[in-house]
Amino acid sequence: MQIWYTLLPDLHPHLASLSECLSPSERLRAARFSQEKDRLDFILSHGFLRTILGGQLGAPGSAVSWSVGPFGKPHLAEAGHAGAELAFSLSRTSGAAVCAMGRSIPVGIDVERIGPLPDFQELAASVLTPRERGALASLPVSQRERAFQRSWVCKEAILKLEGVGLGVHPGALDAGPGCWVAEPFSLLWEGQRLFLRTFEFAEQYVAALATRSEPSAVQFLRFEGP
Ligand SMILES: CC(C)(COP(=O)(O)OP(=O)(O)OC[C@H]1O[C@@H](n2cnc3c(N)ncnc32)[C@H](O)[C@@H]1OP(=O)(O)O)[C@@H](O)C(=O)NCCC(=O)NCCS
């Protein structure tokens, strides 16, 4: 299992080569962003994704293609690649992107930028379960926002593993206080055991990985350019 992460400003010198590997539909999506920064972040994130997938599949990034499930989850398998057993999950946020890749092991990943949340109370009331809210209230006030963000990435990672995304309300999913510590943990979701681990990088980002079986080893790799 590999987790690749990248800081998008590091990739600016490679913008030309990363943008060349995008598909026509990705170029159309890029052109639709109204903010230039969002457009660049999208291009760099997808160039990053294609480069590392291409590296695993032994193909140029431009040759990688995937299909998407009913709620948008991308799958290499149905697009007829030789490396069909390779599963991946991409997440991007302002200034960073992460991608988990596993052979024959479905994955879900989510990353968020750590920072103050102006609407923290409303968010917590809306997306945490009563048990999670109770546990959060027992933490010192100074730790609550960070803990909330860790819960949020765990929930999104699970919903992305399952492929449903925010089609399922995150408040329906109790990820528990295991999200708040660095050690891997597991939980039951709809009768299935899921395996999670959170990690932080560059002192600004928190991410979570969710899988359906316990990964034997996880390699963290930083991508600085093609
Ligand atoms: C999946 C989802 C939660 C991600 O939200 P986010 O935190 O804003 O975005 P992230 O950067 O973490 O993840 C985005 C990536 O996840 C992947 N993704 C998209 N939908 C996904 C899904 N249902 N399951 C897993 N992964 C998904 C894509 O690779 C996407 O990258 P892209 O937008 O650059 O193509 C959100 O897009 C969602 O809820 N999608 C479902 C929407 C839906 O129900 N659509 C139905 C009609 S298609």
C-alpha cells in the first residue's frame, strides 16, 4: 500500500509537463474553474495522480484511464488496464493532494487543510453523531477543532472507500475517538470491519486512509515532480 502526498506549490515548475498528460475531459473540467488558483490546483493534482498511476501501471500518465461508479468513485478495473487489480483514491484540498494506491485492496482517502473553522459549532452539530459530540466535549477546548477535522477526514475516507461520497450523510457514521490519535484503528460500519489511519504532513494537512482489510505495510511517499 502506498500513500503519495504532494504540496501543489512544489509542482508549479512542472505545470507544463503535468498538464500535458490530462485527458480531454479533465481539460474541460479545468477550463470551467472560475478561479485561476483552483484551475491550477486541479491540473497539478490530476497531473500528480496520472504520473503516479502511470508509474505503477508501467504506462505514461496520459495513457491512464478510469471509469467512475454511480456516485463518482473512479475505478481502473473497468477501464481495461493490465493493472486492473490496482485500486486508488485521490483527495485534494487547497495547496495539497494525496493519493492512496493498493493492489487488490479498495481504498478511500481524504485530506483537509488544518485551520480555524469559523462555523465549527454548526458543523460539529451537523456531521457528528451524539456519541462523537459527547466525546469531543470532553476534550480541552483548544483541541476540539483539530479533533473535529480528524473525525471529518475519517468519515470522508470511509464514504470514499464505499464509493458513496456525501450521498450518505456523515452524521450517520460514527467514526469514534480513534480518529484523534496517530495509531491505526478499526471500526464496524454496516456490519463490516474497516481499517483506518490518520496522518498529518507539512504541519498544515491532516488526512485519513480507510481500507476493508488491514494493510500489511503502508509506505508514505512525497511527490515533488515527474
Ligand atoms: C466524494 C466526495 C465526498 C469528495 O469530496 P471532496 O472532499 O470535495 O473532494 P476530495 O478532493 O476529497 O475527493 C475528490 C476525488 O474523489 C474521487 N471521487 C469522486 N466521487 C467519489 C466517490 N463517490 N467515492 C470515492 N471517490 C470519489 C475523485 O477522484 C475526485 O477527484 P476529482 O474531483 O479531482 O475528479 C464528493 O465529491 C461526493 O460526495 N461525491 C458524490 C456526489 C454524488 O453523489 N454524485 C452523484 C451523481 S454523479
